[in-house]
Amino acid sequence: MCFAFFVLSVVAHEVAHGWVADRCGDPTARRLGRLTFNPVVHIDPFMTLLVPALSYFFAGFLFGGAKPIPVNTSNLRRPVVDDILVTAAGPATNLAIAAAFLLLMHVPIFGDASLENGATILMGVTAFLNLLLAFFNLMPIPPLDGSHIVKHFLPGGARRAYEAVAPYGILILLAAVFYVPAISNALFAAIFGTCELFGHSDTLMRGILGEFVGIGKGLFQG
């Protein structure tokens, strides 16, 4: 169930990019049939299949992405402003989903927010994964969403050099996350800090994450 929510969250991220692009004048994603929540349409062999498997088995959490939504910036009515809006739509959608589930964890009908409550674990994991998707994608490393925002604030030469990193960005990104503890620590601090803003303690959220990782490893080992 957690995996299903993860897939839908990734798909929602991409659909949000395409929907905002369409509203801003670029119908490319809509014409290609990408404005759908059918996950098959958004599968990317590397980001949807390989990266989640590697991140789970080596780092203990699921992370990945879908096939990027195509955006033709020349169709946007306000190229710079609209490109920033299109880019921000993905992370903003994940933040909204996370906020919704963090609030639902307070609703009495779902029971007490505890590690003995399956609903709490499901909602907590979904919130965690969406926060991870949002904050990870906002990192200013090409080709992540954050880089598409930062590039608009760089002078010409610096921008060209910055964009030239894009073909190697994923490798740089994976190396940074797995081998530079400060980056992963900052991501987790942002995630758990956001959860605390919604009234969920660091202890509870770390416990939920631990339960999720334990269940997943048990399934694969059993």
C-alpha cells in the first residue's frame, strides 16, 4: 500500500508540471497523453525502477522519479516566470500531499498516532516520501527542479556552465546523497522539522520510518 501511494505521489508530481505548463500556454504534455494518473505512461526504466530499488536496499528508503514531463518553454506566455511556475508545481504538489496526510494523522477516526496503528504508519510513510520528493527535487543540481529555478538567476556564462552539468547530474546527485552525509542529514532534518511543524514528534516519525523499513526488509527476506 505504501508503494502504491509512493507511485501515485511521483505521478502527481509529473502531472502537476504538465498541467501548469498547459495552463501557461504549452500543450505538449497534454497532446502526448501525459496528463493522466495512469502510472504506466510515466514509467522511466532508470528513475522509476532502478533508482528506487537501489535507494531502498542501500539507504533504507524509497526514492525515485517518473519519466520527465516534456515542456516546450518557447510556448510559454511568460518564458521565465511561467517556467519557474511549471517547475515549482511538482514539489508544491508533493508538499500539499504531505501536509494533507500529516493533518489526517490528527483525525480521531483514524485512531491514535502511534506505532501500533497501521493507519498512522501508512499516512506517516506517505507524508515522509512526499516530503522527500519535494525537498530532494528542490536541490539545485541539474537536472532536478531546483536547478531549473536557479538557472534563471545566473548570468549567461555561468548559466551555460551550470546547464552543461545536466547530463552527469544524476550520477553527481546519487554520489552526493550516498557519500556526503551532510546532504542526506540536511534532507532528513528538513523532513522531520516539517513533520514537527504539523505536531508530529521526531521520535514518532523516525519510529514510523523504522517500522516501514523493517516491514519492507521482512517481506524481501521472508
